[in-house]
Amino acid sequence: MKVSIIIATHARPESLARLLASFKPQLRDNCELIVAENGTPAPIKLPNPEIVKLHLHDRRAGKCRIQNLAIAKATGDVLIFLDDDLFVADDYLDQLKRFFVFHPEFAAMKGRILPQEDPRRVVGQNWVYLDLPIADHGSQIVEVKGVLGANMAFRASALRAVGPFDERLGPGAAGHEEETEMSARLRRSGYRIGYSPNAVAYHEVDPARANRARFIRIARERGRCRMLHEPHTKFDIAVKNIVASARVAIASIMRASGERIAREERRLAVARGMQDALTPPPLSATDQVTNYSQAPK
């Protein structure tokens, strides 16, 4: 089995260096590593360039766009996608290959993602607002609903059958939900997704990400992104907002834990983001002039 490792990166040279170093001892002849860089004026100077088969670069921002280009160039039977702000366990590639060899029923894999350090110790009480893509469903291989973009893999045949990532979504575009949309498309096509507890990646714990305003903003962005690829009625969104608001109020009245309150605040922010998507932004003065000039005489 040949595997293609696709690492999407944007302006994180130190983090990328650590991820590449974690792969270096694991690479064999049946592995190719592709660095997919986007949104920077010029390509960075790669650490360990000898292990990188292909370094793609696009000045334009857009994680999905550069990943789709990497997919077109990749030659592996399995395509692995990793973010640049994590590193992999010593046996990551062996465990990933075992997953796809011994579980032919799955077309895609959601890998395990653990924090590199204890977030509570690193961040303090604000750890509840730390928006990290953690994935830990236990120690057994199980079927799951979707993948998580920081550590995921697909059989190339399935990925090419359903088509590329939706370039309206993801970092550098609408911001999020590209893996959610892809997971839904796979399931609609009859493919199954499995969780591997042994394909482990460790995510950096950045205290700067433990910020309530950032946490709420990202959740609201996710709500707007969701409206790009899922159908929701106005009534459905109104109900979501009412229920989410009530849950926040109840959690506050009951003096629930900070973790519970943060979870409910995120639910409400997503619902409000979905509501935002129903209301077009007001026209700027420039837009109004443009629209007037283009109106039929």
C-alpha cells in the first residue's frame, strides 16, 4: 500500500519543522510527502527537504484549494491529511496502514488527536475556551459520523469518486466545515468512516487560543459555514436559537461548570451564525452606487 501524506501549512515554519521531523524516521519507499502551502508571498525554506517529494505553493489563501491541487498530484492508494500545528506518534504510519488493510469496510479514517500537554496546566482557568481539534473516542476502532481535518485519511478511490474539497469552505475561505461537508458527501455515496485510536497525532496547546471572544467568533463562523452546505429552514434556525439561548440561561442559573457553560455558549454562537447567514449584510455606500449604476434604465 502506498500512502501520500499531504500537510497543509500557512505561516508556521517552526511547527511544520517539528511535524516533518516526527515523520522522518517513519518514511519508506511506499510513502510520499507533499507540503501544500498557501496564503504566503513566497514558499518557505523547508526543513528536511530531502523527505519532501513535492512542495506546492499558492500565494492565495485557501486550504481546500491547495489540498485539491495536492490530491491531483498525489499517487498514493491512501491520502493522509494533517494540519501543520501537530506532530505524529512514532508508529503513526504503521498504525494507519494497519487500519486500512484490516478494515476494508472503511473508506476514510478519523485519527486520534490528543493535546501535546495538559491544557488546564498550560492555560489555566480559561482552558474551557481553548478551541483545539481534539478527537478521542476511546481505545477501540468504531464507526463514526465524520473525520476531523487535523488528522484524517481517505482511500484515494473514494475521495476521487466523490470529488474534491468544497473550496468555499475551510481556512482562507469561509473558515471551517470543509471536513464536515466531505464526510456528509462520503456517507451519501455509501462510504463508511472509521475512527482509529492508534493513528495518534498530538496537537500544540497555544495559550493565545484560550480566549472567549475568539471562541465565540469561531463558533459563529462555523454556523455561517454550515449554511453553505446544509439545508436549514428559517423555522429550524429560529428553534435552534431559542433552545440554545434557554440552555445558556439554565446553565448560568444552575451555576454549572465553566466547561458546561462554554459548551452551551458555543451552541448558541453556532445557531446565531446560522441566523446571520439568512440576513444579507447591509450594502456599503460603494455597493449602493455600483448597484444604482447597474440598474436598468
